[in-house]
Amino acid sequence: MQLPKQPFTAYLAPRGFVSDLVRELGGKRAGLVVRDRLVLRPGEPVESAWAHNVWFDPQVITISSIKDAARQLKAIQRNWSLYSVDNHRRAKLIQEQLPHVSAKPIPFGSPLPDSPLGSWTLWSHDTVIASPTCSSPVSDGEYYFVENKTDPPNRAYLKLWETFTRLNRFPRPGELCLDLGSSPGGWSWVAAECGAYVFSIDKAPLDGRIDRHPRIQHCIGSGFGLDPRHCGTIDWLFSDMACYPERLYNLVTRWLELGRCRNFVCTVKLQGEEYAKDLEPFMAIPGSRLMHLSHNKHELTWVLFDTI
Ligand SMILES: C[S@@+](CC[C@H](N)C(=O)[O-])C[C@H]1O[C@@H](n2cnc3c(N)ncnc32)[C@H](O)[C@@H]1O
């Protein structure tokens, strides 16, 4: 398969969301070359919400053998992660000759690896694409945590764990969080376990154990029913409500205009394929970002910190 002209950038799509990444990067007209979940795009890196990992400076390297490939990669830097698209056995043999990179699940609260991690692929029998600089400090941008299988009521807590870990920001003891669309209570549990107080709202009740948490107070109702003018200042607004993006955007801007919420973490639920217009207003909010998390489905997480 033909490579784009250099310079190009490589973007790794989440499993099941290649078409979303391709659309975001400009589709066929942008001259993309797509192989499995790896999307090569001519030109310098562009912002991408969908990419789990961006290979910022891919180099095309001709190799004469497995040993030669490992030698050339090691000459660039120490740590490499393989994303295999072709010649899988040969690629694996090359990776085995490179220093071992730990793939251990991350305990929540511990820092992410800080040594540079490059990504590479064996494009053809004798061609390697290798990028020493990538956006993600973990292989393929996939965040695996040491899971808590007893306390949270579902796996949604992993979305908040990933957000806090990736951005190295956590609710602090004593902070106040408003959790909209909170049931059965995974996000509320995460914030409360960080020591924050949580006021949670959902049309449905919380899981009994979460409801009894001393720092969580739940109210049955609509997350849109609460008027921010009638609340004091809050440290975090969480929303994981299943709702139209426009409705969420209106809610968020009311809080922003009043200047009464410091940090936002909101899931933007997407419908069909024509959602690009729905995302534009979120992307236009200065200082914020949209990202696809390892445990997100067809949705993106919108984050804004330190507004006041
Ligand atoms: C994906 S679940 C939330 C999971 C939750 N974040 C957790 O960690 O357990 C979406 C929730 O949004 C709630 N929801 C949808 N529309 C709502 C609304 N208008 N007001 C309040 N809750 C709403 C649903 O009842 C549902 O419990």
C-alpha cells in the first residue's frame, strides 16, 4: 500500500471508531491512507478528538532484517510500542528484540509513565514506520487500570478515572461536585472516594451502597431542572446524561456565563454520523478539549478546567 508523501502524521483510531476518525480528519479528500486502525494523513499534526494516539513524527525506515530493524529503532530511542498492521510474525520478532515496555494496569492515583514511548509498525516486509514522539504515554493510547470490582456499581467509573489520570487533575478533599445523570453512581463514587462532596441528580435512584456514601447526596429529578442561579459555586460539574449535545451545551454555557463552576467533565453523546456540527460549539469554548476515552462508546468527553 502506497505511503502518503512526507511529512505525514499517523493517528490511531479507537476500536470500532475508524470511520469517526476518518471523517474527523477530512475523509477521502484529505488523502488519507487507512490500514486497520492506523490512519496516515499528509501534513503536520492536526487536533483530533477521536485519535487514541497521534504519531507526531513518523519516519519511514528501510530494514534489511529483523536484527537490523531492532538496531535502527534502538538507535532512535529506548522504548517502543508495536501497532501491527502487516507481517505480524516478523513485527513481533522485531518487538521481542527491543527493550521490554511494561503493560501493567495503572493503579488509580499513580502517575503515568514519563519516559518517552514511541510507536512503530511494520508497513511491509522491509519498511518500518516509526514515530519516536506520540501523544500518548501508554501503548496505543489505551488506558488499563487495576479495576475495582467490588465498590463501584458499574464500569462507568473508568471514564472518570481515565479523565483525571490523563489530565493529572483530581477532585480534592472538601470540593463540591454536581453529578448530573449520575445513576447508578460510578462517577459519584469516584469523586467521593477522592474526598469530594457530591450532589447527584438522576431520574433514577443510585445503587444502594453509593446512596449510603457519607459524602454523596442524591436527588431524583431532571439534571436540566436545576437552575445554576439558585446554586452556590461548585468545583466540578459532571454530566453523563443521555441527552442531545445542544441541550448539554446550553446547560454548560449557563454555568459558564454565571462563572460559578470551576471544572467541567461532560459526556457528549453522539447520534448517527452527522454530528460534526453538534461538536463545533464545544470546540469553540476556549481552553476546553474533546477526547475519546478508552471506555467511551459512541461519545466524546468534553473537559474544561480552571474557569474561575
Ligand atoms: C450512562 S448513565 C450514567 C452513568 C453514571 N455516570 C455512572 O457513573 O453510574 C446515564 C444516566 O443519565 C440519566 N439521565 C438521562 N437524562 C436525564 C435527565 N434529563 N436528568 C437526569 N438524568 C438523566 C439516566 O437516567 C441514566 O441513569
